[in-house]
Amino acid sequence: MGIKVESSFVVPARIEDAWRILPDVPRIAPCMPGAEVTEVVDEHTYKGLARVKIGPMQLVFNGEARLHDLDPVAHTSHMSARGGDNKGRGSVQSEMRFSLLPEGEQTRVTVQTDIALSGAVAQYGRGAGMIKEICNQFAAQFARNLAAQVEGGGNVTAGGAAKPVSAIGVVTGAVKAMVTRKIGSAGDARGETSAGGAEQKSTPPPVRSADPSS
């Protein structure tokens, strides 16, 4: 299953400071729910794991991520990651492209991600739409944690093993987001229909010419 996801969030730091923080994978890894760096292979290559709990079942993905194509002028970078569940229930590969843009005293971070899922894990999302929403929920949590780290002076560190993130809460948030958007779209459609109907009702009937014989 191949999926494309784009997310965007604001970091409460100037672009120069944000650029120093975001490529520092060991520093920002604790901001990602359930993620943990287990080994620094070299300056841009890292091994780690991610824990996701779905009800009573816990998935543990072990993998490797490589940061490359860093452009300090354009403030863009690229990360390639791959990993597999430690019980053989599937694997995931991703290509992430990061771009930073200044917004006053803050920085807008845009992440474009291509995700490929295989095996049983590809069935858990039950469709690309749900997985996109789950990714958006993870991005929102990451943004909140990163903002707290930046505002706290960057002193957040990984204190032991990462706690598994509950997929139930994430999925619940994803479902709410999907339903809210659908209700909003339906409301807009009804508004357009009502407006069209009002215009039709306000149209006067055609004027008939007077009968000369009357």
C-alpha cells in the first residue's frame, strides 16, 4: 500500500534556530510518540524503534533512518527510513522531505511523506484515508512536543525506553477529523443547494403578452 501524506506545523523559533534543531535526530526523537533512537551509526544515520499499541496488541518496529540532501541555504532536507515489526507482521518504508519557511519570529515546517506498507500492518489502517489521518495526528503530537522542547530550552531528552503510543486514541482523533471534514463538506453542499433553490424561487414567472381580442 503506497500513501502520500503532507503535514505542516509551526515551530516557535526563528528559522536559523529551527534549522539547527530539526536535523538533530537524537534531540527531536523523544518528541515523536513511541519513538526511540537506539544507535547513532554515523552523523546522518540512525537506528531506532517505534512502539505502537493497538488494544492489547503492541507492535514494535525496528529500523534505520538516514538523513541526506541537507541544504542549509534553502532549509530543506530528506530522510529515508525503513523498518519491520519484530514479530514479522509487516514492514514500512518512508521517504520524507522537509522544508522550512520563516513566519515572523517562528518557522513553518512542511513535511511531504511517501509511505509504503506491506504485510499485516497494511490492513490495520483499513484504507489510505485513515492512515493519512493517523499520520496527521502523529504530526500534531510531534509538533506540540517539539514546541514544548523549544520553549523549554531544548532540555528534553529520552529518559529510558519510549512508551508505546496508543493507536486507539490516535485513531479516535483521526476518525473525528474525518467526520468533521465530511460534515463541513456536506454543510457547504447544502448551503450551495439552498442558495440555488432560493434563486430559483425568486425568479419571476414569464410575462405573457396581452390578448388583442380582450
